Amino acid sequence: MDFGSINPVLLIASLMVASTPILLAAIGELVVERSGVLNLGVEGMMIVGAVTGFIATVETGSPALGFLGAALGATLLALVFGVLTQIFLSNQVATGLGLTLFGLGISALMGQQYAQLRTPSSPRWEFFGLNEVPVLGPIVFNQHPVVYLSLILVVAVWWFLRTTRPGMILRAVGENHEAAHALGYSVIGTRFAAIAFGGACAGLGGAFLSLVIVPQWTDGMTAGRGWIALAIVVFASWRAWRVLLGAYLFGGISVLQLNLQAAGFAIPVELLSMSPYLITILVLVIISSGRGRASGQAPASLGRTFHASG
Amino acid sequence: MQRGPILIRLEKRAAPSRVWAWATPLVAVLMTMVAGGMLFAFLGTDPVAAIRTIFWDPLFGEFAFFYRGQLLIKAGPLILIAVGLALGFKAGIWNIGAEGQYIIGAICGAAVALAFYPLEARWLIFPLMVIAGALGGFLWAMIPGVLRTRFNTNEILVSLLLVYVAEQILAWMALGPLRNPEGAGFPGSRNLRQYESAANNELIAGTGMHWGVVAAFIAVIFAYVLLSRHLTGFHIRVAGESPRAARFAGVNPTRLILFCLGVSGALAGLAGLFEVAGPSGQISIDFNVGYGFTAIIVAFLGRLHPIGILLAGLLMALTYIGGEAAQATLGLPAAAIQAFQGMLLFFLLAFDVSTNFRVRFGARAPA
Amino acid sequence: MTALLDVRGLTKAYPGVVANDDVSFSIDPGTVHALLGENGAGKSTLVKMVYGLVRPDTGSMQFSGAEFAPGSPQEARAAGIAMVFQHFSLFEALDVAENVALGMENPPPMRKLAQQIREVSETYGLPLNPDRLVGDLSAGERQRVEIIRCLLQDPKLLIMDEPTSVLTPQEVDILFQTLRKLQSEGTSILYISHKLEEIRALCDDATILRLGKVVGTADPRTSSAHELAAMMVGEELKVPKARDHALGDVTLRLDGLSVASPGAFGTSLKDISFELREGEVLGIGGVAGNGQDELLGALSGEIPVAPGAVTFKGEAIGHLGPVARRRRGLLAAPEERLGHAAAPNMSLSENAALSGWLRQGMVRSNLIDWRKARSFASEVIASFDVRTPGTEVPARALSGGNLQKFVIGREILQAPDALVVNQPTWGVDASAAAAIRQALLDLAAGGAAVLVISQDLDELMEISTRFAALNEGRLSAPRPAAGLTVEAIGLMMGGAHGMEVAHA
């Protein structure tokens, strides 16, 4: 086969771009799950982030404010999840699904008047001409600021969970919420903070899609990326570094299949389009079949409802 | 929740409140109407008119004769899918990919019909289509089922991701193998409603009653008996309540997972088949309209109880029809109804707390 | 001498139950004060109030002469109170140092903390490696984590909630030496237990609780165990009596049973063999977490094993599931009442059907006859004096003792040929416990083989024909229970698990 039409440097640079929404959403969900909460509403929070980010950018003309708006909008939705699951003790799976269904609806509603618009593009950073360096330039020194932010977030989450006391408390809450409560830590407060962080990250991821990658608003434009982000958290065995690996792997597959489509290979377009989903499933199977190792590393309180009975 | 000056406290009830178990859906519907009305007002639509257009006019308004038939057409697939999903949800098995099973069921059923075209033999073709539809949905649901039982892979994620795969297959089918050769190059298959042996038309004109609705009613009865009397239904309930107690009772988790996913997949496949052979008529790129997802709301709104699902399915169908009416007469955006349905689920989940907890306001006054 | 802690008239009510009713007592500096009472007497609620986890409805406390009303455990810790929980407040996936740090207000940096843990564990003879994951530790080692967590904060008052329930007799001795050393350094200890001999051996004063009220105080060193028991229970206890009966043939045999634990932090069973005869009660002791759950699972059929590993009435049944085993007459009652032996939110009649549908003929052509389920539930309720408003209340509405009677009764009334029970009287009040033990003895007298897994050695000595102990997944050779000394039992349970005596 002829891969001549596919430039590997551009491929890597663009896979970093394509991966960023998933990476952001997954690193947020990782923190949520480490606190013992399973929020299946990532897709909903992403799409709400995508639309609020888009609207905020159009209305203010500033992509930076757009991203801020996306984070706020998705956080607000995440807090609905928080109130329902932490205060009203609703089932986390059902509430997460509800969040996704509601998010898809409300985003379509909000985005109606914005469907045909375009936003001012946000510039990439160029690092004083370092972007001109061959190979490394386009990959390392010529990305959108949010791409750098996503990488910083991975490092920050890793550092936070591993070395800080609040990070340790968050892990403790996710591991055994009764014991954490008995030691006097606020289970609900910790989880609310984690849920809000997860929402903000998912929102940023959604906005990156509607403001940078596409950049346009269309209904349901996240197209399952939220679910892939959830799968990546499992793939990563709840570890920050592996989330990065997983996200870039899937970003790579998406970019590659798009390139193959564009290059006109004799593979049905539909087969290429479904490949990221199929490969996600395949990887999930490989990870989970490793003698229950993945499930053994899941936070022990994941998805369980906490109510201090006294 | 015991410390400090707190405003709301929850006290676990010794036994779940039966009153609240039934009142919750009603309260949730009322609260959704209020909140939805506020949403509509925000969008610049008269909230009272909107609520009336959605909930009242389709049943009792000027054009009710037209809408009432639509009610069963929309409720049929919702109920059929939701009944199957509820079995799994009760057992703690989360098939959320019914939309994909619905698509595959429709494709399989339509493929059988198109393979026979233009042979006229309804006694053979229609039953074969039904079997193919159910089998297609069943097999599609078996993918997460087998992966879960063989490799312990999370069925939530797999079933959902397979929806996107199914949508791609649908697009491929509509553009490729199942495309109408006489369709002047337009995507989409032949219209099955015009093919006597395959058509799933109304059984009684004007009622919307077709074979899919009949199947939905049968499924409700079947599920009701299963859950209330049958040993398997009992095992489903125990497994959902407490997986360890189920194991102690002798429930085989593998068989239970395959049963629940298989039944819900087959029912979703059936719903797809009846839809493609009836109301929709053809395989097209946008054949699926989200019944598989809305059915999740229907299942919860119906308390995972077959009779409740019957009522919830009708109510949800009403919001679809009323939503379309409101779109036509009041210019309410189509997406509003989807948001409205999501809101309904939120309120339901929020008020559900009353079933198991007593909600007290204000801290206990120190004596 | 002013009291270190002075509790005045604490009252705490929950819906339907007054957990503590006007409770007062005081602890002097440098003393070991016992809080004695049955399960459900309100001991746990009381110490939770002292530790700031629960706010009293009324009443007041003074600590070191100052008013004391902790709003959180942090405040209690800051005041100088530390607590070792009965159900450990530990995190399995975190390491020892992290677990210790989580229980401290201002922990030093991790490396320094690890050093301190080594020093303290050295001083008090509680060896512990700060880098190990808590999930990999034994129950006794986990308790050391809790204790060291407390000691690092130099507490004025150390609360210990039922600390010996997870220890072998030898480990109990070492714990007591540690506690006496602490006492000699001026630390007061509030020691909660229902084990009378321990309290007599360790404590200076005792406050006795019954049904949430203080029913008396005593000097445990001068009171007899009988006097303390009478105050605690409030009535004369019927001690279960074994009837003399001959043993029959071997009905249940385990032959080289090995099971890999299904859980990440569970215990694998290693090469377990024994024989159980008709009419015999085999008691299996051991500290929690040494394979009890796995053994019950392998016997109930929840964990399938090699066919020949379990033989019942001459038939290899290791591969069979719970239903097939029930059909053959081998029944089981697991330890965890809510969520294993019974489904919490299901009614008693549904829970009666849970394990009883087969042998009680409730199912015909796969349809359940709910009337039969109800009548079987009523029968269990009547025969075992289960206090409940009816058969249709959910299992979780029953008190622990009543639900336990229901669960045990459900299995016994199915007339098993062999019955396996795990912790049959755990968390059950004394009179219910006596009734359950009597029912097990009667079952054996009727010719059934009974296997009792328990962590309560007194219980096992009371009802067992023979005794064996589980230790790290291995079973000691069963020995006749009559005439076994505590030392011998302790050694069968694994002795002191490599602990050294505190450097006094």
C-alpha cells in the first residue's frame, strides 16, 4: 500500500489535536472515578461544553472566554449530577445516562441559532519561531494553547493524586467512603469537588471540538467521544499517565482512518468510520480480560451510594 | 449529613414507601411541566399554551383523531424496548445500546424482505422477517453479553459503542447493499409498506395499532408474569438487589446476563423490524430516531415495572407527538422535547429519594 | 483528681430507637475504663459522640476540665482523643504510611512519617512495614496500623472498640501489654467490649450499658464474670446444652480443597481436608480474614471447586452449584446477613424463597407459589421467635439478632442433612445467640452434620464436638473440643503471627 500521501509529522501533530477532547474528558473522569463516583454523563457534559463554548465565543468574540464558558456550562451540568447522586442519593448509572440524554437535548436547543455561524479562530502558539524546526516544530511548538493545557492537566492530576494530601484524601474517599467518613473527611464535599472538576474538563474537551477541531456547532457533534473517554479511564486502570497514552492511541486511530478515507483507499468509508469504536471495544476486552486486573484496580467504592447513617 | 446547621436531612425508611413509589413518577411529571414551562417561557413561547399543546391537544384537541393513532405508533417501540431494558436494569445489567440493536433488527428484517422481493408469500415472508429482526437484535446484544461473561468487559460501554457501529452499518446498507435499485440513486431501500408480503400496516385503520404494538402488549404481559411469578424473574430481582445473595440463592450470573441482554436485544430488534416494515417503511440513513435511548427514560419512569412502562411509554409518546405539534403551531424547537424528556428523568431520580428516605427539613431542635 | 473525660447525660435518639438515654460516666487520667454491654446496647453510638462523629441530642462533656463538644473527628483528635475502630477505618489500596497519615491532623512529610512508624512499632513491639499495601495485611496487622496511627498523635485518651475480636489469644496478650505500657505512661483508655474476662484482666473501672442506659458501674477486678454478665444482660441466661447422642457415618468430606480467592485482597484456601459425621458439630475457629468466607463459599457451592474436593454422602459434588447441593441436603448460612444471606430490600417471604424454594416445594413448572413462601416465612418466624410485624416487611427492617434468627431458622427448618454456618451469632444479643446455638445443637442431635465457622472461641467451645482452626487459608487438624486449653487453641490459630512482646 502507498502511504505516501500521509505525512507522519503532520499525522502526529494532528493526532494530538484530535486526541485533546478525549484526553481532557478522560482526565476529568479519572479524578471523578478515583473519588468513587461513576459519572456516565461525560458525553452530555462534553456536548454542553461544546455548545456553551461556541455560544460564548460567538457572543464575546474571545475564544478564551469561550473555553471558560464551556467549563462553566459543563460544570453546571455536572453539579446537577452531583446534587442528584450525592444529596438525593440517586443511582449513579441512571443519573449519568440521564445527564447524557439531557445534555444532548439541551445543547441542541441552545445551539439552534448558532448552527450556521463560525467563530473567530484562536491562534496557535508559535514559540518564537521554534515551530519552524523540522519534525519537532509542528509537533511540540505549534499547538493550540488548550493542547498544552491538557498535557499540563495530566501532569497536575498525576502529581495531585500521588503527592498531595487532598489527593490522598480523594483516593481514600474513593477507596472506602465509610472509613473516610469515620476519620472525619467530608465524603460528599470531596466528591462534589471531583464531579465539578470532571465537568469542567469535559466542557473544555467539548469546546475544543466545537472551537478548534471542527470548528462549528452541529447537533450531537461529540459523536460518542464521551463514551470513548470513559472507556479510556478503564483502559488506563485509573492512572493519569495511561490516560494520556490511551487518548493519543485513539486519537491516532481516528486521524489515521480519516487520512485513509481522504487518501481514497479501497476500504468502505463506513468501516473506517466505525474503526475507532471497534478498536475501543477491542482494547476494553484486552484490558478487562487480564485476569480481572483492571477491575482489581478500580476504586473500591466506585459507583456505590454513600449515606452517613450516623 | 449529621453535622452542623443543615437544612435537609435524610432518614432511611425501615421499609420503602409504597405511596411514594407510585407517586414519584406523577410528581416528576408535574415538576417537569413546571420546569419545562419555565424553559419554554425562556425560549419566548407561552408556557401554558406549550404544555397544553403537548399534553392536551393530541388527545382531546381539534386534530385528536389524527394524533391518537400516532400515539400507539410511537408508544409501541418505546414500550417494547423499555420492557426488555427493564429486565436487565432490575438485575443490574445495563444494556444502553438498544438503539443499535434496534437498527440491526431493522436491517436484518428488511434484508429478509428484500431478498424475497417481489415474491408474494406473506405467510412465509412476514414471520421470517420477525424472526430475523429478533435474531438480529439478539445477536447484536450478545456481543456485549459474551464479552462481559467471557472477558468481564463492561457491558455499558460496549453496548453503547456498538450503537455507533450500528449507525455506520445502517449508512452502509442504505447506500450500498440494500439501496433501492429503482430509487434513482437516492439512498434508502425500497419501501416495504408497498410490498404486500412484508408490510406491517395498521391492523385497524386510524388506531395506529400494528403488529409491533401487539408485540409490545404481549411483552408487557410476558414481563409481568416473569417478574411476579417466574423463578427467573425472581432471580433477576434478587440479582439486582444484592448480587451476593443471588449467588447464594444459586443464580448463575453468566446465564442471567446473557438472558437479560438477549431478551432486551431481541425485543429492541423486533421494535426495529416492525418500524422499518411499518411506520418508517424503509432503511434509510436517518432511520433511527432515538427510541432506544428514550426507552431508557421510559423504563425508569415506569419504575421498571411492566404496567408502569406501558403507561410511561404512552406518556412519552405523547410528548413526542405533542412536541411535533408544538413545533408546527408554536415554533417550539424540536430539541426542546428531548431536553424536556431528559428533565423528566432528572426529576424522577431526584424524587425517588422519597421512596427510601424520609426527607426532613431543618436541623433537629436541641431540646 | 479531676476526671479526664466527664460525660454528663448524653442522649441520642434515632427514628424508632433511643440509642443512648441520659448516659453519664467519667474516666480518670491514666486508667483503663471499660464500657461493657451487649450488641445493640448503645456502646458504638456513645463513643461516636465522644469522637465527634455523631452529635448528641442533649447532654454535655468535659475533657481535661474544659467544655468539650466536638463537631468533627478532627476536633476530637486535636483535643487528644484517638480511636481504634472495630470495623477498621483503613484503605486497602493505600499503603500503611498513607493510612496512618490519613488519621493524623498534621502528618509530617511521608519519608519522615515512615521513619516514625518504624520507631513507634519498634518501641511497642508492633512490627509494621510502612510501605506495604494495607490490603495485603492480616487482620492483626491491620489493627497495628490503627493503633500506631493513634500512638503517633500522643493521645490523652485512646478509644478501642472491640479490639480483640480479630486477634488470637496470644495476640490479645501482646495487645494488653501494649495497652498497660500506654497506661503506665499516663494515657487513659476507653475499652469497649462484651468479653468479660478481658475486662477483668485489663480494666480499672467499668460502666455497664443496657438498651442505651447506664445500668451500673463496677470494679471489674473485684466483680465476678457472673455478676458482670448479670448486669449486662439483665436476666439469667440459658446456657445451651448438648444432648448426648452417638455420632453416625461420615457424610461430608473435604479432600485437599484448594481455592484461589475470588477477591483481590482475599485469602486462598490451601489443601483443606476433614471429615464430618452425622450428629457431629465441627467448630472452625480463626481470626477474621483467614479464609472463612472462601470456605463457606466452597461448601455452599457459590465457589465451584474440583468435583472430588467435596464429597457429600459418598458423591463428589465440588463442581455443583448451590441449588444442586440443596437438593442433596447440604445447606449453608453465610456470615453477612444483609446482602448475602438475605436481600436487604426484599420481604421476608421473598427471602424465605431465596434459599427455600426448592426444598419447601414452592416452585412448580418454574412458577413460584408465593402463598407457600409466605407460610414458610411465617413458620420460621414462629419457630425461631423472630420479632417482626409480619412476613412482608423488608429484611433490613429487622434488627440484627432477629434477622439472624430468621436466616438460621430458614436453613434449619429445611431439615438439612448437613448445615454449614459462618458466624451464626455475630452481632446478636445474648439471648438470641443462646437460642441459635441451642437450635444448632438440636439439629446435630437429630442426626445432621453441623459445621460452625466462628471467631467467637467461647461459642465454639460451648457447642463443638471437635475443633479446628483456619490460619492463612490452612486448616489445622481437628481435635476433640473437650479439654482443649486456650493456649492450644491459640497455637492452632497461628499463635502470635510473628509478633514480639513489647519492650517493657
